[in-house]
Amino acid sequence: MTKKAGVIGHPVGHSKSPLIHRYWLEKYGIAGNYETYDIAPQDLQSGVKQLIDQGLSGFNVTIPHKVAIMKLCDGLSPEAQQIGAVNTVVIDKAGRLEGRNTDGFGFIRNITETLPHFDFAAAPALVIGAGGAARAIISALSAKGAPEIILCNRTREKAESLSRDFGCSLEDWDKLQSAVPLAGLIVNTTSLGMTGQPDLDLDLSNAPRSCVVSDIVYHPLETPLLQRAKARNLRTVSGIGMLLHQARPAFEAWFGVFPDVTDELHELVLS
Ligand code: ATR
């Protein structure tokens, strides 16, 4: 029997998920398909019902439905509950929806596959930005035992809200630079550095030599921040891996195989 999954969003045409999941379906010889479903916010409930009626095993959730979908789920994984957003839904045989969030998994696996010995508990992490991606990353870092998470966001109220949920230390946006010498890991979760956006103005000359610098931006693959880190011989982790790794648990839940992230897949998604 052909298993079906997909991604819901509005718009959804930009999503890389079909490329990733179709690559794995072919690689593992699985009879399945993965489609995009453009569902407007006001049609979310009826749109999701149609997917259940069509017998989907589940779907990814992208902008703007990541929070709204929670109300339609019959259950939530601990991660989805803690993050307050769902990026993956698994539909069981009875048509019940379980909401999960695999972004934190994707973030951590991206780092550990690049740097297998990286110790998240060794030093504070500096997280820049306080949007949805930051929530998932902070939740995952705290589960990995980060001794302190220093959070810095342009809009302080958003950082305060995350700090209440996860117990981060707050740094003012105009004092971001002062947190750099303390950090064992620096993560940019903002869109700064993306093609067409201004650069994240952060000087890495006073970063500890053991510091790892990571960016969730993957267009360009090597952001100016990562270039500056490399120029200082700091270890770097680029953003594309998070996108690829977050897709793995979803694929396993729907199609029964835990897939690998290969160089070929990297190239496919970047092409
Ligand atoms: P996502 O869900 O991908 O994290 P988001 O929720 O829109 O996206 O969050 C975007 C993040 O990038 C926010 O932290 C945002 O800062 P604000 O909370 O102040 O809006 C940050 N960001 C975007 N553009 C920025 C800019 N020009 N300068 C500083 N921060 C910026």
C-alpha cells in the first residue's frame, strides 16, 4: 500500500521538504509519496480533515500553521508542548493526530554529526534571536544540559517571554558583544546574514578558542558570520544540516525507516 505524507503551509511552494522526503523514498525504495498542500489559515480545520480522509500517515507543518495546528491535535509530544509549536503531525489508523516538534532534534544532530565530541554542558550558549526557531533550539540546549543560555534579541519583550519559559539569562541587544567571551556555542537564529538581509554585526575576535559558531541561515550556506568564525579558526556548523536532520524523525514515523543525511542530499537541497 502506498503511504502518503506531505507539508501544509500558506504559501508552501518554497518548502524544501518535498525534495528531502522524495529523495529518501526513492533511496530506500519505499512506495510512498509526499505532496505540498496550500491551506489558508481560515481553512485549516477542513483542510486537515481532508488529509485525514485521504489516508495520509502525517504531514509537516510550516508557516503560518505551526501554532494553530496544536488545537487540532489529539496529543502533543513533550517537545511540541514545551516549544509551543508543531512542525510534524503523525496520524494514526483511527485518524487521531499527534503533534511533534523535531526542530530541536535537527539542531542538536546537525552539531553532533559535524562535531561528535562537542560537549553542550561545558560552557554557556549564546542564542541570538527569540522567534520560533530560537524556542526549539533553547529547549533542546537546555535538555542537553547547557549550564547557561544567554539570550539576546532586538525586541526585549520576546526574549523576556522565552526567558520565563526556559530560564535564560538576558542580554541587551546593544550589549550583545559583551556575551561573546563567555560563550562555548554561539547560535544565530535570526534572519540576519541571509541573502538580501543585513549582516549580523558581531565581532568574534574575543570569542574563546574552543567556541563553536552556528547559524540557522543556510542561504548563503556560509554566512558572513560563519566566514568570520572560520577566519579566526573557530569551528562552525552551517544551517542546512538542521533542515535535513529535522526531517529524519518525521520520515521514520510515516514511512518506517530512519533515513540518513548524505552528501548527495546536501547537494540536492542546495542546488
Ligand atoms: P523564526 O520562526 O524563523 O525564528 P521569527 O519568529 O520571525 O522567525 O523570528 C525572527 C527573529 O529574527 C526574531 O528574533 C527577530 O527579532 P525581533 O524579535 O526583534 O523581531 C530577528 N530579526 C529579524 N530581523 C532582524 C533585524 N533586522 N535585526 C535584529 N533582529 C532581527
